[in-house]
Amino acid sequence: MVSAVRFCPSANLIIIIKTINQKLPASLIISISGIRGIVGKDFDRATVKTLLYGYVQLLGKGLFVLAGDSRSHTPKIQQWVADELVNLGCDVIDAGLEPTPTLNIAVPKFKARGGIIVSASHNPKEYNGLKFFDSTGHYLDQKKLNKLLALSQKPNHAKITKLGIIRKINNLSALHIQKLGAITNPKINWQSRDKKIRVLVDAINGAGCNFLSHLFNELNCDRTIINDNPSKPFPHQPEPNFKNLKTVSKIMKGSRFDIGFATDPDCDRVIVLTPKQGVICEEYTIALCLLRLTQLHKKGKVIINFASSLLNEYIARQNGLEIVRVPVGEHNIYARMQKENAILGGEGNGGVMDPHINSTRDSFTGIVHILSLLAESGQSIDQIIDSLPKFEIIKDKVPIANLDLKKTYHKIEKHFLKTNNPPRAISYEDGIWLGWNNQWVMFRPSNTEPIARVMAESLDILKTKKLIETIKKIL
């Protein structure tokens, strides 16, 4: 990347920047949920500079809100981002260490052009990246992201008449916690409750450590937070799942705690733990939030993706709610929620979206809904889980190099339609999805890898396995 002019501050600053932007490395992971790479390999300052040029060209100059997660290289990258935005004539509110959903709320609050989180979410610690948001605080959609990428590759010929300024702020959590009050039950006085809910949390030394302490203070919970030092490395791989949460699961099982939670580093996903089972399937997060809304007699539509559990449909059917399924992807959930004026949305990976709080996945929204469910129902989390049907879900993947996807979809549909129990619904919106009353199977190509996801669910683990094996045989 070659810059023709260096900045020289003066009273009448007019600078012409002529830059040949770096071609973005092919190995970057690019999606609307962020652009990520290995720091020092395919994600460096030149990459940041190239992406920010495209971003500012897309949204225009103005104010941007900036924050980051707790990875060791995040502060350095955050400074790169702030410096490049200033050099492009933009003002920056640098919030330091903050969760992604907190920044999402701050962007419209400050009437900013957009927001940027320095984070690689649940990717391993050697990764980092940038998450881009528009003025509403939501991720750029695919069309805008494609335009950003195209603009980033055009020769930079920008006229800068004024350098931007950086303003550092902290404690955005107060803003977020205040907004979470919209989903608490006014009939429950958390501060005067005789019996405090005892909560165990694995905060993975992430961006939510301080926020979680403040939140549990507001809800008057007796909390124990492990891995609560954001200056330390992640104690395990960042993705919250059974494999990575063995330590906190062992602490939780048979303990005095009423409930447990585990977040990812930037806090857009949350997993539940119970005293009886330890870690439970991530699919329960959105389902428990939905169950809580039914106890408040809420009515309306709930948006989930095609890969989410039938447990949501069971809860909805029991309470007169309608489930709408959309293709996998947070933006697809958000867009349909807006269209349907939905009361809740989310994905089966522990991501919850409540339109009263946020336009993106928010682990704290999930925590408040689920703690409220315990307080309002008077039941333990294990009693609630045991009262629900146990669906068995399997998520697998297969290589698909040189596979004709259209022919494959047709073969899958043809096979199942010839059986004695043909599916009641078939969708081609996201690969191919076939649904029955109490089971479904899905074959969906990945957007970033030469593989396809093969997923299935039923009330019987053997039936679920058979659905997966049937798809593999057809391939």
C-alpha cells in the first residue's frame, strides 16, 4: 500500500490522499457477522486500512463508535482503527472494552454513522477481526458488505479538509442495563426478594466480565463468576459448547447454584447450565426465552432459522404463537423480525434477539429472560427442562467438492417423497429442508468452506441418526 501524502496539521488543512489499496487476502473469513483472520498473517494494519477506507466510502464521514473484546491484540488493532478513521476525517468515540450487543445499543444512542467492534467472536485466540454496523446498530447486510469490499479495492483518492478527533468513554454498560429494564417484570422487586438466585457464570475472561457483575447486582443475584479477568487469556477455546465448557460444567453439576451461564468472548451468545446436567444443549437458550414470554401471555410471531430446534415450535403451539423459519444468518432473523413485527427471534447457537432491547444477538437479554423465568415460575431450571419434550439434534458436515447442488437437492427430495412417511413441508430457501410433525432434516452448503452442513432432529436419537445417514448415502 503506497500513500502519496503524509498528514501535516495546519489551520487550513486540505490533503489529497492517493493510495493504492492492498488486495485483501483470500484466506480472510468474510461474512456479514465480521471479517476475520489470523493476526500477523492475513489480518494486519494494511488489511484494517483497506477495509476502513471501503467502510467510510460506504457510510460517509461522520461519527463512529468503536469498541473491542478482550483478546491480547485487540487494543493495538483498536488503535489502528481509531487512527485510520481520524485520518479519513471521521470522529471516533472509543469505548474501549465492551461487549458487541452493548455497542449495538450505543450506535443509535450517539446518532453515529456506524460502529465497529474489534473481535473474532468465538474463533480461536490467534484470530481477530472487525464487525461492521450501520447507523441502526445492526450488521451491514450482504448487499452493503459486498459494496464495502468493492469500494475498499478502488484507488483511494480522498480529499480531507479536517482530521477527525478521538473521544474516549467508558461504562456503556449502564446504558445497556437501563435498557434491559424493559424486559423485567415490574411485579418482581429483585432487590427485596428474600431468596436470591444463585448464579454461576463462565465469562471466559471476555468483554462481558464487568458487565455481568453490574447486571447481577441489579438483579440482586448471588453470583460466582469464573474466568472474570479480561486481561488474562481465554481459559479454553472460545466457542461455548459441551467440549469447551467441561470445567464449569463439572463445577455446576450437583452444586448449590440454581443456574449457570457461559458466554462467548464478545457476549452475543449464551449457554445454560443446570445443577442436574451441567451444560445443556445451546438450543435451549432461545426456547427458554420463548417459554418465559408465553408465561407473560405474549402473542405474536417468533423468528428462528431452519437449523433451530423443534422445541421452539412445541412451545409456540402450546401457547398460540406462530414460528417462522428463515435461512441461517443473524441478518435474516433481524430482517424478518422487522417485517413480521415479531416478539422474539434467535438462532439455536445461543443467540437471542429481543426487539425491545437490541437489533442483534444479546447474551444479556437471554440471561435476563431466563432468570425472570425462574423468578416468575417458582420452578428450578431442571424442573423446567424436565417438563419439556427432549428433542435429539445432530449437526454434522460433509465435503462437497464438485457436487452439483441442484441435482443433489432433487435427489434428496425425490427419495423422501417416495417413502411411506413423506415430509409435510419442503423448503429450498437455505439448501434443502424437509420437515415432519416431530422431525426435520437439512442439507445446507457452507458459504465459507467446501463443505455442507447435514443436520437433523427428532424425538428419538436413532431416528435422527438415520436421517443423517440417509442424506449421506444419497450423496
